[in-house]
Amino acid sequence: MAPTGDWEGYWGPPTSTLDWCEENYVVSYYIAEFWNTVSNLIFILPPIYGAIQSYRDGLEKRYMIAYLCVTAVGLGSWCFHMTLKYEMQLLDELPMIYSCCVFVYCLSECFKYKKTINYPLLFLLIAYSTGVTIVYLNWKQPVFHQVMYGTLVALLVLRSVYIVLWVYPWLRGLGYTSLTIFLLGFFLWNVDNIFCEKLRAIRESLPPLVSVVTQFHAWWHIFTGLGSYLHILFRCDGLPFPAALGGKLLPWSPPAVQLEALLAEHPGCLVNALFPFSVWSDALGCSPFVPPQLWWVGGWRGRAQSRE
Ligand SMILES: [Zn+2]
């Protein structure tokens, strides 16, 4: 029997091994989890735009591939949350593994300027993807998928931290912003799973438009979508930002990147970055209200520029 709060809809009873906290078919008869579905637009539209722009700007193909991988995950996730069918679940979960393998490859090869192929790593990642696919098709245990996906994400995080700590410290702001946003998404994903009963009860007492903000799985999509997008920008690597983007701020750069560029131009702290033209911001210096991480980013930039 469907849990309380779930309605019946166009795609019939769910056959997926997971059914998230959002009440099924409440918003639309044709979309099982409406907010979890439409929030996938952040995985679909910005990366398509990013892929087109990186093609136009003549960036390497790997950036286009990375963007399109995110789009593929978004499309799979859209189908899964819309139907809650097992086949669609696979279309969401398996591309998550494949695209992460692509990201791991790109990130581990990021210091190479020559076009060479790392065959051992390529083989290892293909073997990993194939292995996970075979096991998961036979052992329908969502936790297995989550652990395998988490392992790849952990590799990406470790590699990113290594890059910003020891290789390209000027990418610190962008790298940590992407990581923080992703971790925030993961935190909300857990809140949605653990406190589902309470969240459903709260939603019943709230007006529909207000209760939407408690759809934390949709927030997970939004934050991980944005985090992934920023991480691809982070991987426009090998060159100091923003030189990697042709030394200019692209109009489609998300706010965090705009902030990054502002910080580059106005070293000091976030206050300076937010109010670059105000006279008093320089006098204020770093406000105590600015998070230490951003203060530090600004401070680093200040030191880097003073060395020039
Ligand atoms: Zn989802």
C-alpha cells in the first residue's frame, strides 16, 4: 500500500527500489514527484548552455563532454522522479557512476598539456563502471550504488583539495565553493531521508507554496547541480583562473564565479568584493562577519598581488 500522503497517478505503482520523501502525484497526475522532477532542470539547462559556450570558445572537448555528462544525469533523474519506474531509476543511477568516472579521469589528467591517453587509468575506470553495472543489475541494493558513487565523489574531493592546496591555490575560492555547495546538498539529502515522516507532517500544515521549500531532495538536486557546474569550471584547469576562460568573465558564469573574479580584482576580503567601488570598504578591511574561508581567499589574493 502506498504510504499516507501518496496519490495514484499516470505511471502506476512505483517499481523503483527507492521512493523519495516527496508525496507521489500530489502536484500532477502525470509526474510522480513533481518538485524532485522539475528541480532537475538545473542539471539539464545550464550544462547545455555551458557545452555550447565551451564549443564556441574553442575550449577542449573534455569540457563539453563533462557538461553533457551532467545533462545526461539530469535527464535520467527527470525520468526516474517522474515515473518511479525501476528502469528509469537505472537511467538515473548508472549515468551518475559513468559521469563521475569521466570527471575522475579529467581531474587526474588535468596537469597534462599534451594530448595523451592514460590507458591504465582508462581501463581501471571502465572496469569500475562495468563492475558496478553488473553487480547492481543483479543485486538491487541502493546502498551499494550509493557507496560506489560516494567513493568516486570522495576521489574527486581529495583530488580537488590536493589541487587547491598544493598546485593552484588561486582556484581555492572556486574549488571550496563548489565543494561546500555539494556537501550542503548531501546534508539536505540526508535530512530528507532521515526526517521524512516529520517533513511530511510539517508539509500538511503548511500552504502548498510554502511547503515546497521543505522538499529537500529537490534542494539536493539544485545544490549538486550547481556544485557540479562549478566543479567543471574549476576543471577549466591547468591555467590560472580566469585566464582559463580567456581572461574574461563569461556572461553565463554563475554568481560564485563572478564573485571569484571580483575577488581577483579586489583583494582584501568579501566586503571589498561585494562593494568594490565603495570608499569605505578598503578602510573597513576584512569584516568579522565574513566567513574565515572567504577572508582567507581574499587575503591570499592580496598576498599574491603584492608579490607581483
Ligand atoms: Zn534525485
